[in-house]
Amino acid sequence: MDRLNERQDDQERLSILDWLTPIDYATQQSDFINRRQAGTGQWLLDSPKFHAWLRADKQTLFCPGIPGAGKTILTSIVVNELTTRFGNDKSIGVAYIYCNFRQQDEQKAGDLLANLLRQLVQGQPSLLEDMKLLYDKHKDKHTRPSFDEILKALHSVTAMYSRAFIIVDALDECQASDGCRSRFLSEIFNLQAKSRANIFATSRFIPEITERFEGSMLLEIRASEHDVRRYVDGHMWHLPSFVGRSPDLQEEIKDEIVKAVDGMYVSG
């Protein structure tokens, strides 16, 4: 009977989370972090600005970069660092979003906020009881939570954490029409003002986005020489065998690639 009750509880929990939003970015996070070449991205984690962002509450770190600079992989490195560092601390919440222009219909402001809510709720099982009341209110009518209900719940849930980290990758790929991106940014900045949330965001250099982060800490993302070399090292086996037998030729190839990429790295 205990096992049956536990299974029913798990099923109800999943139903509530999927009702908020069926989109789960954990699969994308695993995919991106698995593409990381060991040792790359450490420059960001070691940077004074990242350490300052990590230490204090209500901090925003905005990381713009050119196309191909590796923003998405670096975002996954930041998410991995936070979940590893704080994974056992239930008082600290971590929620992340990977914006994608191919999924704009599923990534309106309300959808993105609902996803942050889902992640913060699932990170704290005791919070699910509050969500169950909202779920039960809509269940029989087969209706979804309104924008205001999502927002109210998000503020309530975030306030229960001693600290929260919100990570948003590729803001430039967030739908700009109908004021979607602008509203989403307004709401997460408002959430930050009323809680102890830190925001980390990446984007291409888009004036209307960079203007929203005026006064925040800014750290441009460019492919570092060290990262490019580590990446090429990890893919050297793709080249003909005679390259593998010549360390000098390998160094020459790396030197030329470092010169050619000029701050670009991989997709992101």
C-alpha cells in the first residue's frame, strides 16, 4: 500500500508540473554540457565578475557575444556549476531557460515564467502543496493557469528560497513580437527586486536587449585562445593519422585555427 500511495503521489506531482508546462530544459542542459570539451569555459567561472555575481544577492550578470562565440555552452557550464555547488541545499533554487527561435510559439512570456515556476517548485517538494490548490481549482474545468496566477505563484515560491538563480540563454531568440521579450524581462527584473534572485543572461548584441541591462555587470563572451586549443585538441583524432604523429604540425594547425576563429568557437 505504501508503494502504491507513493506511486500515486509521484504521478500527481508529475501531472501538476506538466500542467504548468510540459517543456523540460534538463534534456537540453545534458546535451549542451556533454558537448563541453574538458577544461573549457573555466575563464568565465574564474572571472572576478562571476565571483561577485555568485557572492551577493540581487545581482545581474549580462554576457553578450557574437554569433558562434559559445554562449550556449558557457550557459550550460554556469548551470552545471550552480547545480553542482548548490544541489544539496534545498534553500537555494536554480532555474534556467534556453531560448530558441524554433520554439517561439512555446516560449511566450507566460510560458517562460511558468517554466521557471516549474523548476523552482520541483526543486522544493514542500512547495507542491501550494501548487496543488491552484491545480485543483483548474483541473475539473481543464483550464490553464492565467498569467497573473503564474506570476503570483512564482513570486510566492521564489520568496521561500534563501537565494535563487535565474539563468536565461539566448534572449535574442526570445519572441520580440507582441512585447513578449520585453514583458518577460520586466517580470524577471521585478521578481529580482522583490526577492533575493540573481539573474544571468546571454544574448547577441541587440541594442534593445543591451539597453535593458544598463547598470548591470557585463562580461562579453568571446572564445578564449585556451578554449579553442582545448577544443581542437579534443577533435584532432578526426584528422589524418600523419597529423597525430607530428606534434609540430598539430601546434601549427592550432595556431592557424586560433587566428582564424577570432572570438568565435562553436554554435551558441
